[in-house]
Amino acid sequence: MTNTTIIDKAAMALSAGLMLLGIVGMGIVEILAGQPYSPVPMTNEAGEVVAMPLISPQLRTGVVLAGIAVLGLYALYKIVAPMPEDGRAGHETIAD
């Protein structure tokens, strides 16, 4: 059985929140903004930009990568931090 600490809960919430915001949240905003659904600016034959995405793909990628970075830092913390002593762990004896 594992006990989650406040650091565990904060890391899980922050990383999940950032990744959901970058993938789902900003995706829904893009859909509600209407076409184009392309991450690159759309141009006409003359080369004029006729449509651009509402949210920059670099911004969305940065938010998702920030969530992944939080998970990486959390993993490093779990590797470096000492494991708590489990009071129940010990020598088992066989009953007579």
C-alpha cells in the first residue's frame, strides 16, 4: 500500500492539468473558433495569409511539454528521496 504525500498529489495534479489544458482545452477552443483546423497559416494563390489558427501550435506544445517536464522532475524526486519506513514491515512469525 502506498501513501501519497502532498508533493505526489501536487505533481500529479499539475502535470495532468497542464497536459489536459494543452491537448483538450486548447483543442476545444480551436474547434469553437471555427475553421481552419490546420496548425499552419493558410494562404491563397497570391501568398497572402487568409486564415491562421487562434492558438499557436508552439504554445500548445509548450504547455504539454511543461506537463511532461513536471512528471520528469517528480520522477527525479522519487528516485532521490528516501523511502519512508513502513511500520508494518517486519519479521513474520508462524503461529503455533
